[in-house]
Amino acid sequence: MRKIFLTLLQFNHKKIMERQITTVVLDLDGTLVQSHKNIYEATIHSFEKLNINYNLPEEEFYKKIGHHFEDIFSDFGIIVNDFEKFIKVYKSVYFDYIASSSLYPGVEKVLYELKARKFNISLLTTKAQDQADRIIEHFHLSKYFDYIMGRRPGIPHKPAPDMLMKICDDLNSLPRQTIMVGDTELDILCGKNAGSITCGVTYGYRSSEEIENLKPDFVINNFEEILKIL
């Protein structure tokens, strides 16, 4: 099995070199930042502040991270009548729990190396734009990013390719010269839908089996392995 995996890795590496990768697009939660506890605590706080009835098993909730809140709440049968109000409260309390979030090992080291190698580096997250900006600033990573793409009005979010296509357009990079790195089906399908190279990570909020079943071009078990691919 390992021999087969190494052969596949060598094949995919050759394919990447032929495409002359210029742009690395990274998911946030579950890829750069271990934030599940932060998200859960802020969500529960918001429910209680707004007197929303909920049954939200913590471990089951973690498996849904990456999806839009409206979809998650629908899956759990939680009724939020004023979703905009919920988001406003959620964003206002999120940073009260930011100590529960941390960067995954090697994140800053890898970003530094990618920047030194002159890759375009972009973030792509379903978090709102202002929140994405603030989180990146909180972890002192702004200097590494050429582009931060959060959820914006009028642009379909992952797994639709629109956000990734906009990143490519604004950075003057072709999708085929771009690698999308993330820990959920939303990231992998977004990359596939845009025609980019895809890399799934197994240390985030989906199991290794779930990631491998999506058949991304690459699978990595820790963030530093991205350097072996590029």
C-alpha cells in the first residue's frame, strides 16, 4: 500500500510541476486554526443570549464545521428566526473565547517558506469577511497573505467554485495553477469544481476515510507536509 501511495504521490507531484503552481489557497478552520471549541462556545453563548432552544451535541457539531450555520442548524432541527441577529451576536462574542483557538503545528513556518518561495497565498473561508480578517490579524499572519476571501454578499460559498475563481482572477492566476488545501468536502469539491489541484488534510474536522473518499490529488496528515508537495 505504501509503495502504491508513493507512486501516486510522485505522479501527482509531476502533474503539479507541469502546471507551474503559482497560488496556494488555504481553508481556515480545521486547516490553519484548531478552532472547534471556540466556535462551539460562541454558538452556545449566542443561543442562550437570544433564548433559542437547542440540542447541539458537541462532538456531532464538530463534524459539521465548515458548513454554513444555516445548514448546520437545519441538520440539528434548531430554529433561528432571525439569523442576521444570531450572526451579529455570534460575531460579538466569538473573540471572548479566542483562547480556545490555536494554530496547528507548523503553520507559521510553512507560510513563511511559501512566501519566501514567491507563491501567492490566499485564505478561503465561509466565515464572514470581517471575521476572517480579524482572526488572521489575531494570529499575526496577515503579512503572509496576498488575499483573504471570506463570505461576501452575492458570492456563492464553498463548495461552489465562485469564491475560488474570484481569488484566481484577482491574483491573475489560472485555476489549474492553483492548489486548494482544506479539511472538508466543501474545500475539495470547491477546488474540483473550479478545476484546481486539491489537497485534503486529515488532521481537521473530517476523518481520513472521508477525505480519501473525495479523491483529492493529495492527502496530508500534518500541515508541514504541504512543503513536500510544492
